[in-house]
Amino acid sequence: MGSRAPATGLGRDLAVVAAIATAILLLPLGTQSGAALHAVILTLLATVLGQGWNILGGFGGQFSFGNALFFGVGAYAAAVLQMRLGINAWIALPLAAAAGAAVGALVGALAFRYGLKGSYFALVTLAFAEVFRILANMLPFTGGGVGLMLPLDTRAAAMQFASRVGYLYLIGAFAVAGFLLHVWLRHSRFGAWLVAIRDNEAAAAALGVDAFRVKLAAIVLCGALTATSGLFYVQYLHYIDPNIAFGPAFSVEALLGPIVGGMGTVFGPLVGAIVLHALSESTRNLVADVPGVSLALYGAVLIVMVRYMPGGIMGLLRRR
Amino acid sequence: MTMLKAAGLSIRFGGVAAVDGVSLAVPEGELCALIGPNGAGKTTLFALLSGFLAPQSGAVEFDGRTVTGMKPHAICALGLARTFQIVQPFAAQSVRENIAVGAHLRLRSRRDALAFADEVARRVGLAGELDKPASALTIAGRKRLELARALATRPKLLLLDEVLAGLNPQEIDAVVPVVRAIRDSGVTVLMIEHVMRAVMSLADRVLVLAGGRLIAEGPPAAIAADPRVVEAYLGQGTAARLARSGGAP
């Protein structure tokens, strides 16, 4: 055995991130089709949502069933800051991330202080998302059930773009930031502690790991990153209401991607988002004439995938 | 200097006094064994000493500081590491990654922690298995891994909970020198152990726990001949019967 430090794969991970970033940059050279770019943008949005969930659920083993909470907080922070307070979207970006982080800290402090785990933690996140959905319906500055319509202002200075390429690069930048966060988790002390807590919290505590603080930091990161996906949603689609923001759809989308792609892996959220979007498109095309059948087929394929690929697609690749 | 001191430690679970007024002191550099029949409260005592349980009364002092009521991770950071009787590996991670979690307590850099894991693995005889997943180790390998992870936190005091249990005689003979080398490197050791052959050859001093109380302490040879200890294991009156029948206990 040599004295050289063992290879950790850091260089390889960074190379893959660079390749993904390059592919996103060069994509408009290949296609200018609005529909194609839209599909890629939605896939990258799902990737960022999945990345946020993966930090806490995949690396930390704390399964959130209410990540729409952070998505919605980011979306509403973006809309309210711009529309009610006249704050520029680029300044709203860090503020929305901070709002997501703060809500993450609140939920984490309550849930982890009292040692909630497993399904109890999942239920608490679900309950918080529901509470925020009701609040968004009631509070005056959120526009209530009508929602908020972000006025059109297609200048890059307002983080709005006339072409989809601008949005592609924006969500691409968020996704790359999410990948770099994942690479850091994979190759840092914090990430090692987080994974140790996931695998055996008592053993981690016996090795000096402060499980409460590490989990709290993880949910703060999860909240901040997920909030940026909410902000992007508002910038791109110009509309948010309580059911979209805090409803179950984005909570489910956030966890499905990483579970299908590979929990706790750096690229699982991307792989999962691509596969799920391709799957939902193809089932929709396959049985376009009977409404509802495509969803049933989508669900059936999902069940088969989760049953036979517990490690997700990344887990399957690694075993081969 | 006293490395570990407990005064009047007690905890009850319902009506059972699992640990009942235990006071003990382990001087720096000693290898001390804690023995006792099943259900004596040995593992509960370890949990009290390492912060996994808070005592209902009594105090724990480690390296000159009162640590009663502190969280396990904070006590570990002060230099008291424990292993678990039922091994608790991070099963999905490699042996190297498992040990690195312990190493990270003192080393921020991932690279340094992984390199230190290699070094610790050599000390406990796991150098050949660094890249294996922890779940692929034999029971003997997992016991070594428990030891390695705790050792990687660079403790001043190690609490070893039956690191030899479940091993065959050859495996025991292989691990005993590892434990001795740890003590010789300056780490104070308090070990729960049932394998008397190992206790006799390793321990400077033996503490005997029965029914939640310390009933005897002394050098291994004296403890093995102590009628109170024999009775704790074999039942009341056994020592006298053995003496009458002329057999040494």
C-alpha cells in the first residue's frame, strides 16, 4: 500500500458537472425549438427541486414530504418582493433563498429538536406545507386564492427574457450551483457527517457528530436551494397561487426525481428528472386519446422502478 | 491522574435499578476490565459514562471535567470514545469511509481524514479491507471496524463494549494484541468483556458489576478467586460448596 492518498473521485465529479454545464450552454446551437427548450427547462427545474430534496433526504436520510413548502416560500418571496416592494428580481434571488433557508431552520429546529424521524418527520413537513398553503390563501399581501401575476417586463435586468434561451441559462445556472453543492457534500466533512447520520445516528453521535446541528444545516441548504426553484417558476411562468406553490404536486416531484435517479448520489436528481419527464411525455403520447390512462401507466412504471431498483438508476449503473 | 471518575451513578428503568450507586475511578494509562453476569448493567453503565443515558443521580467526571448530562458527541469531542456491543457500522459505506467519519472529529480535510483512516486500519488489522463495504465484513471484521472508528477520533479514553464477543479463539488471539497496543500507545481503556482468558491477560484491574452494583474490584487473579464474584456468576452458596468439595473455583 502506497502513501498516496486514495483517489476520491472529486476530479471526475467536477468534470461531469463541467460537461453538463457545457451541454446546457451549447444546447441552443442544436435547437431553437420553443417546445424542446421548454421541455429541457422544466427538466432542469425538476432537477433543482430534486437536488434540494436530495440534500436532506438522499444524503441526510430525512424524508420530507412537503418540500413544496420551500418551493412556495421562494416563489412567493420572489413575487411579493418584486410586486409589493418594488425590489429588483436579482436582489430578490438571495432574499428568496434566505427566506427558504429561514423556513428550513424553523421546521428543522422544531422537528429535529424533538428527535422526529421517518414518517413523523415526513408528516411534519407535509403539515407545514399545508399551513403555508392556508396562510397564502388568507394573507392580504399574497393575493389570496387569486394568486399573484408577475407583470411582464422582458429585460434581463428584471430577470425576464424574451427568448427561452435566457431562461434555459438561468435554470441551468441554478442546477450547476446545485451540482456543485452536491459535489461538495460528496467530498467534504459535512457531507460525510450527514451520510453517517443517515446510516446510523447513534453511531455517528458516538464518533462526535452533532446530529442536530448537521441535520439543521442540511434542511437550511435544502430550503435555500429549493426556494430558488420557486423563484425561477415565478420568473418563467409569471404566476403563482397557493395550490401551485404549496400543494402536493411539487412536493412529490421533488422526491420522485432523486428516488428514481438515485438517492444520495450527485447526479441522481438529474437522471431521475430526465427519466421521469421522458416517461410522462411518452406515456402521454402513447395513449393520448384516453384521458387518465397515461397517468395510470406512469404510476405503474414508477412502482416497477421503485420495486426493482431500490438504489435508483445510479445504483443500477454502479452495480454493473 | 484520574482519567474517569463516577460517583454514585444510578438509573432505574421502571422498578428495576439497572445501575445502582456505582462509584469508580480509572487512572490514566490503565487497562481496566468491567465484568459481570448478563443483565448486571454493564452496557447501561457505559451508556451513562458516555452520555447516551443521563443518570437519575450521581456524576461523571472525565479528564478533570464534569460531563454529567452532556450529549454523546460533546463527550466524544473531549476525548471519550465508545464502541457498541451490537456493532453499528455505516453498512452502505466502505471501511475507509466508516473510519474517516471518526477521523473527521479532529480533521476537517476529507483527504486527511481518508489518509488517517488508512493508518488506523493498519493498527487494527483492517488494511486489506479498506475498499470493501462495511456490510461485507465478517463479524470479526466488524468488531475491528468498531474499534478503528472509535480510535480514529483520537480518544484519551476508550470504552470497549465486548469487542471480543462472538469471535472464535483464533480471532480473539488476533484482537487481544491490538487492544494491548492501543493501551501501550497511551490510551486509557475500560472494557466490558466476558472472555475471561482475555481479561486475565490484558487487564491491570477488574471491576465486577452484579445487579447494578459494584461488588468487587482488584487484580485479575484475586478477582477470579473472590467468592463474591464466583457467587455472582454461579449462584449463592456456590463458593462454599466448591470449597467443601475441595475444588478450586
